[in-house]
Amino acid sequence: MNPADEILDIVDENDDVVGQAPRGEATARGLRHRCVFIEARDPEGRIFVHRRTSAKAVFPSYYDMFVGGVVGAGETYGDAALREAGEELGVPGLPRPEPLFKFLYEDGEHRWWSYVHQVRCALPVRPQVEEVAWHAFLSDGELEHRLGDRLWVPDGLEAYHRLRAFRAGRAGRAAGPAA
């Protein structure tokens, strides 16, 4: 099937389904739909980073620190996360990604509810050639260092900054009040 023909749920500002449309139409008209972002780390804790192929309809040839994609009509965020991570990483028997938080991404042209997940994956990965032009596993420090010198997908960059804030807040809560 042509990805542009995939049917998506169209959602409102509260993430409630208000209709359906083909993916190509949803993208062209800026209709709000659902996406998943999965931070994939290897057994050493390094993050899977890749450059999208030039054939991608949205943000072609940009770098990304998440795998993921759209949630199909009637599909749950969790099912989409497992499907997308498995497809893009090419790792059989991938554990179900852990859901972390959801946010509304809007940049004027694109609008989607985004659910961020995390997963550990066994090596080797065999990325989907239609999706991934280049990939590597980078430490957190290596990724931070490269944020300023590459063209990153804007939604993934926003998800990355939100994920860092989410983890910092969770770490602060775990430490408890100062004595």
C-alpha cells in the first residue's frame, strides 16, 4: 500500500477522534492526527540516531533521535509504537515500548498528538531501508554535541527536549524534598 493511502484517525485538541482521512490528505491539509515517538537504546544505553531517507514525505533527509510514525485508524498508541519500532529497527521480538507521556505538536504546517515511548533493543539492528538512510548508536553526550550541527526533525527535537525535562522532573521527585 502507498503510505499516502493509509487511513488515519483525525483528532481534535483533546485527542478525541472526529473523523478519518488518508495520510496524504491529512498531511497536505494539516489535519491533526496521532503519531508515536520511540527512543530506542541499545544494551549499553546508547540512543539510536538516524537520518531519514530523501523519499520521506515529511522532513526528508533530516536527522532524528526517535523511530516512530503515524498511528493508523483504530490503532492504539501502544500498538503503533511496537509496530513502528519493530519495522524501523528491524529487530525481531522487540519488547513492547514503555509509554512515557503525550503532547500536542503544532508548528503551523503540521499538527499531531505525539506519544513518547522508550525501548531497549538487542543488537544488531537492521533498519528499514525505505525509512533510514544512515544510523548509529550515540551516547547522550555525543547526541547533545551533534544537536547544533545537523538538521533535526523539528517534532523529534521538541519531543527530545520534553523527554529530557520529563526525566529531570521524575529524577527530582525520586530524590524527594531537600533535608
